Amino acid sequence: MMAIDARFRNDVLIATATGRIDGTNVRDFEAALQSAVRGRKCPIVIDCRELFFLSSIGLRAILLIARSQKARDASFALCSMSAPLARTLRKTGISRIIATYATLQEALGAVRPVH
């Protein structure tokens, strides 16, 4: 089970992911973000404080979203990850590619709004 609560704060999309992102719902996850952005060029922060599991296909989806954001010259970050998720991102090298922050406030302070 997965849910996404997407909202804007100061032109930054904050997407709070709840539950798990895996092969059964990764397309719903991607669609929810695309729907929230609606083609806008804006920074995205994924708040992972309620994300309990992220499969390899979920990691791939996040990488593709990050790559798309980079191509659009828009910031992308993850924040508030559990210790196991943070370890997974370090072990896979993803934390060297995607900006990660301990808290939502840190992430919001680091991403730059697009003008």
C-alpha cells in the first residue's frame, strides 16, 4: 500500500510518500507526481518520513524523476528517511546522485525555486 500527499509550499512540490513503493504501485507513484506537477517546472522534495519500503523499481523511479528534474534545471531532493532507507541509498550510490536531507526544513532550505 502506498499513498502520496502532494502539496505546494513556496513553489516547491512536497510529496509525502506513505507505506511502500514497489512493483505493485510504482506507476501510481509516478502518476501522482506527474499529476501534481502538471508540467510545471518546479523543485520537488519527497518527504520519506512515512515511507517504510522502497524496492529496486521504486529506486529506479526516483532516479528517473531526479534525472527528469535535472534535465528541466529544477531541483530534486529526498528527506526524512529512515535509517534503513538511508543505508540503502548510500550502499547503492544513489545518495551521491540525489540530494538527501535529514529534515524537510533542511531540504526546503536547500532546493531553489525556479523563476
